[in-house]
Amino acid sequence: MKYKKLYVIQRLDLDPVYCSVQAGHAVAAFVLKYPTLWKNGTLIYLGVSNEDELKYWKEKIYIKDIQHYAEFREPDINDQITAIAVLTDKNVFSKLKLIV
């Protein structure tokens, strides 16, 4: 079995500081949903242009049958999806921008 990594896909149309907070919320949502799956291993931050692109990737996660993911919706901006955390060993996100 391949080693699974936690990918955090965040929106880049938000203020950079706000964007980082949203990514943190997605990780927290994932750990609350699946408290025993991710052991604080590899964490990869990726970026998408906006909420529509984030929704596209959420659909792709569903199509690829990736079981372990959590999204975060920000109440301060009308419950928009701001970030998604995904645990997988599949190479699904190679086209996304790496956030360093």
C-alpha cells in the first residue's frame, strides 16, 4: 500500500492570510471527521482560483471514489466552500498549484 498524504486544496481568490486560516480549518475538519486516519504525516497545500474550481475538484474527488475528505465552509462569507482536505495515495492533484 502506498503512503497516504493529506492534501489541502485552498482558494487563492481570498486574502492570503484568510486563505491560510481556511486551509487550517479544513485540516481541523478532517481530523474531527476522521480522528484516527491521519497521523500528522505529509501535508501538501495546493491552490485553486476560486470557489467554482474548488467545487470542480470536490466533484473529481467523488468521481475518483476517494473516501476520506472534509470541506470547510466559512460562515462569514455565506457558507462558501473555502478549502478541502483530502487523504489519498492517488495522484489526482498533479495539475494544481503547489503553495509554498
